[in-house]
Amino acid sequence: REVAPVYSRLFLDWLKGGLGGGSRVQAFCRSLLAGDAVAVEEHLGTLLERTLSYHDTAGRASEVVYQAFVAGLLVALDRTHQVRSNRESGLGRCDVLISPRQAGGPGVALELKVLKASETMEAALAAALEQVRSKKYAAELRAAGAEPVVELAAVFEKKQVRVARG
């Protein structure tokens, strides 16, 4: 417990530097909670370009890398939201679930996918959004009184990302 705040502060400082300052971190978080897929895509794309290596995202476990990366970015929401990775909700496990600490705050169900060689970015986004809806990943958010509830999907291909809202 004593060390966690120190690591949180160090990570937030690193995050702010990577995104170009504290205002950019806040803008990323606001766009995510508002469900602004265009802004989320822009912020996340910038951070991917500045931070990850092509080698970080190569191989079979690349979805895990992206998931840990995104969950780590969301430490900036810790005061107002609880961020959980692989949280069971609805009929499955959502990659990233962002729940408000108090009812009435926005909540986000985020599904992440890595583009397969045999599919297009648009098809992968549509499939990820369908998974969020069909598996009812936002059920826990609704039960907790989140408002609004945002359903997002992100598809990664190396250092590129596309984001869509359901």
C-alpha cells in the first residue's frame, strides 16, 4: 500500500510525457468516457507511435500486450473509476471494463482485437462490437448505475489502431 502511490505517480508522469502533457492525458480520458471514438483513436494512435516498438506487438500474444497497455493508460481514471481487465460481465469477459465509483458516472465496455491477416479493419471492428453487444459486456455497468454506458471496440494492427462505438 505504501509503494503503490509512488508507482502510480511515476506511471502518470511517464504517461503525461508520452501523450504530450497532462492536458492530453485528460483529453484521452474524457474522450474515452464520452465515447468519442474518433478522439480515442487519435490519442491512442499517437501513444502507440511514441511508445511501443513493432517487436512489442509481434507474435501470438500481441492482444495481451495491447490490453495491458490500454489498461495501464487508464490509471489516470483511478480517482473516479475502477478499471478492470478481463472482468466477467454479462455472458463473458470484457477486455477492459471502466466502472464509475459512484452511480451516475459514465462507464465503458471496451473490446480489443488484433487484426488477422484474413480480415479487414472494418470487419474486425464490426465483429468486436457485435461481441460486446451479444455477450452483454455492459451489463455490470448498467447494474452499477453507470450513465451513459459506452460500448467501444478497438482493433490494432502493429502500431495502428481503429476505434468504433457501438
